[in-house]
Amino acid sequence: MAFNDKCSAFKYCAYIFSCGLFLTPPIHAESEFIVSAGKGLGNELMQYRSISASEMAGFSYSHLLSSFSLGNNSLQWWGQGSYSHMRIEHRSEKQQQNILEIKPILRWYPRNEFQGGFAEAGAGASYLSQKNFGDIGLSTKLNFALHFALGYRFSRGYILSLRYSHFSNARTNTPNPGFDFASLNGHLSF
């Protein structure tokens, strides 16, 4: 095979490859940037003392790991890293709590498309900057992170969700008071 034939074959392959790139829809992994605002909760659910006077703000980054269908349901696995900042005035003293989390999340859509209402649950690890926050004294700074959420994905990809979050050491140490907060979250997909 002559040099010109090899060049022609190379140009032909490059042309076919380029056409394939431009004619097929792009495939990329979906990610979300999430902004959250919320309040601490009382002792109605898992914690035994109240931090309902606390305020919370935070952000998260989520990356889609897998999507699949199961019957008429659609499921997604996400990996998420989060930062939350909480503050409270307790006994005339201003307290702050910084929370770092990392966890896998399962999101369930009760239909065969990733639109409309959904429910999600996540469980992972967290690091809290302070053991004491309000009336709650934690025994460890490393804790488990658990959340449940209900949300709605709009047709343009925007998402709103309402989330309940719980942090505790899951009885690996005593005491195990844990603490809870609820947040409203705005998700921006990209």
C-alpha cells in the first residue's frame, strides 16, 4: 500500500469519525448544583431535644452515577457531597455548626421517565464541626447522615425538593441524641 493510499484511508476514517461526532446527540453525565435553606426541627421525629430556633443554609454537588427502569418506575443513583452551615442563639450565646457530607442517593420516579414528582433517600457519612449545638450534645463529630426528600422535576430540568435530614452516630457511641433539620432545595442541572 502506497503512502498516498494510507493518507487517503486515514482521511476517510477521520471524516467518518468526525461525522459521527457531529451527527449523534452528545452523551454526557448529568450533574446538579443544589442550594438549600431550612430550619432545625424539634423532638417530633428522631432527635430528643429541640433545635427548632436554628437556621440552615448550604449547597451540594450531585453527580448522576446510573439510571435504569424497573417496570413502570425509573430509578437513578447519585453521588452527592454537601456543605451546610447552621446557626442558633442558645442561652444568649451564638453557636454555629458546619456539616460536611458525602453519600449515595437513590431517586425514584413512579413512571418510566425522569420527569415530574419523585422521592429520594440517601445515607452516608458526615463530619460536624461542633459536638454541642443548642440543647443537643453529640458524642462524636463523625456521624452518619440520612435524608428523605420529595421533589418535582420540571420539563426544563429545574428541580425543587423538600428534604428531611438526620445526623447521629447510629448508636455506635453513647449518648446518641442526633439532630434533624428540614430544608427547601433548588436544583440546577447541568
